[in-house]
Amino acid sequence: MEITERIKTISGQQEFLFWVASVNKNKVCELTRVAGYTIEADNEHITIFLPKQLFDNIEQTLKVDSKISFLMASILNFESYQIKGNYVSHQMCTEENVDSYQGKVLKIIEILSGMGLEGNRIFGYLLDQPSIALRMRFTEMYEQTPKPGTGGKLTH
């Protein structure tokens, strides 16, 4: 199964927000907002970027269960997707990684501020350094946009 073209294009769109979720040893979902992602050339792996302090919150959970979900949703029209898979590894972000998501986070802050919200207060922490590049291998994708047919598995 390959990542769909739509999922590939979302990473470059400013209005999308991203989360990663895993289940801890008590079977409670740990949901963490993340700064961005890239899709690897093999179309089977995704690298997710988040501040180290947020990764520290879910690292123990990933040691217990490698299953992980990556979620994305538009703040403009609620278009959303869920990608399920398995945690593979993590490493410190490179300068190139940080450059790939920093402008997008700043744009989200700007959009939210333009809506009368405190964008920097809401999302500024996603710019904290150091940051982690978390690698996952995806196994399933679902559309979660609120509409008839929501939850349908994407097959291509």
C-alpha cells in the first residue's frame, strides 16, 4: 500500500494540524500535537517532527506498544485523515528537518492570530528545540472528514 497523493500534498498546506497517538500500558490514549511530517521516498514510511519534550511524554508508551496513529485535520474545512502503523525509530532532528516544518508552524500561528486567537500561545511550543524525528511505517489509512462515508479505509 502506498501513501495517497492527497496525503502527500497535505504536508505542504498551511491550514493542517497534526497529532500522533499511541496507547499506554493502562490502555489510555496518549495524544500529542506535532509540528509536521515528511513522507519517505519508499512511500511506506513517514517521519514526524515534534519537540523533544513532547516525545519524552510518549516514548515509554512506544516501548510498551509500537502501534501508532498519525492524524491530520484542516482548521478551515475539517478535512481529516488517520494513518495507522508502527513506530520504527527516532533521532534528533537535523537543521534541514527543522527548516521543513518551522515555516508551516509559523503560518498556522499567523492564521490563528488572524482569527482572533492567541496563535503563539497555542502553537509556539511546537517550535521549541531540540526536536525529534519519529519514524513510523504505515499499514492503514482512513478518511475521517465529517461526511457520509467517514471512516472509510483508503486503499491507494
